[in-house]
Amino acid sequence: MVSSLSEDSFLDIDHVVTGGSVGKGTAISGAATADITLFLRGLPPAGQDTWQAPLLKALSSMLAGDGRSSLNLQDIRVADDCIKILTRGSIAMNIDIYVSATFGNYAETLQILHRQSPDARKYYSSALAKERAQFVSRQPSSVKVTMRLLKWWRNQQEWRGSLSRPSDELLELATIYSAIQTRPSNQKIAIANVMSLLSRFDQMRVVWSNYYNKDDVWKPLLRQRPLLMDPTNPYVNMADPQVFDPAELMSSALTTHFFW
């Protein structure tokens, strides 16, 4: 997919970042996901909310034409900030394709984010694809095993809807935070610690310091509960109640006996 987009598309691609569970090294059998972010030359770093949608629509049309058969694509549709693709084959994969302007560095990206309105900032999350993927991919192998086990557990549950189903990113961040706080000696303890954390999700307040300082966090977010900050983006609460309802997750985590 990356090779085809780089060689055959009409886009002037500077570089490509692969994330999702495949890019982070946290994929599980039967539920692999990949995020492909195309960083493009010649686009203005500001105003991404104005040019992103038509560019995604044009790229989607190209993939739906020549790319559908050559890349073995089953379904293609344009979402708010990406192109969502389902591949064919014995092992189907969900792929999200994002586009972003090319920024000089992480600090410059944050400066541009800071100047955007709250509604426009969501269109810039793809600009932090490399940092977001590296934050997870650089975790110890034992922590990644815990992530995979939690994803498997999530996939065994019946969720009322997408608002109640915890995303890969949410489970990955909760696992990392739990591992840092408790330093488990084995997977049984690691899973028990994360389940305990998830059962109290409504009390969560997590701010990272790997890429930015607490003072960089958008002040209205610090008043939100629960709070699970994106470790690379000081303007995003991954536990925002508009995108995730933790009630069902808390109940399931409280009653789960993972290892008998």
C-alpha cells in the first residue's frame, strides 16, 4: 500500500509514517490495523482543516479506481479526517490513510496547533503520527504483550456501541501508565493491575511528560474527568466523554477474572 501510494499517486510525498497496531508492534491475530500518514510537500502548514477534505476525496477516488483491484481493496470510504479501507484476502485488514503538511519539527507542530481554534485542531492530529507511534513501539516487549492480551479480552466482550468500546489507543495508554506506576513482575499481575485501573476509569487523571510539559496542556482539559491525555498532543483528552463512555468498560473490568 505504501509503495503504491508513493509511486503511483498524484501526491508529492515527502515521507510516510506507518502506525496503528501494525506500525506499533501491538497487532493481534484477526484484528490488525494500520495507519498510513502521508506527509506532503508544498502544502501550507496552517489551514489544514480547509484543504484536507478535498484532498482525501481525490485520493479516495484514485484508490477506488485503479487501486481497488491492484491493492486488493474491498471497501473504501472517506471519514472526517482520513480514508478508511478494508482489504480483501484470508486476513482482512483495516487501514486508515491520513494526509498532513510537512513540518520542520515537533516544536513547530505544537506552535501551529496552538494558533488553531479548538474545532480546527482535530485536523492536525495526523501531524504527530511519528511521535504517537514511537511512544508505543518503544515500550518494553512485556508491556506490548499486556496490550495484546487486553485487546484480545476486549474483542471477546459484547459492547453496546462504538462509544462504549475501548479503542486500541485507549487500552495501549492505560497499559503503559499502569506498567509505569506498578512495575508488575509477570503478566498475571500486569493484567490484574490494568483491570483495577480500568475499573476506576472515571477517576483517571493521567498527564504525560515525554513530549510536552503539564503547563503545555490546554487548560480546559485539566478540569475534565476522566483525563487520559494523548502523550504527544497537549490538546487531546483520549477519555473525552464525547468520544468514550467508560461505564461499560468499568463494569467489565471489575468482574473479569482473566487468569483463573
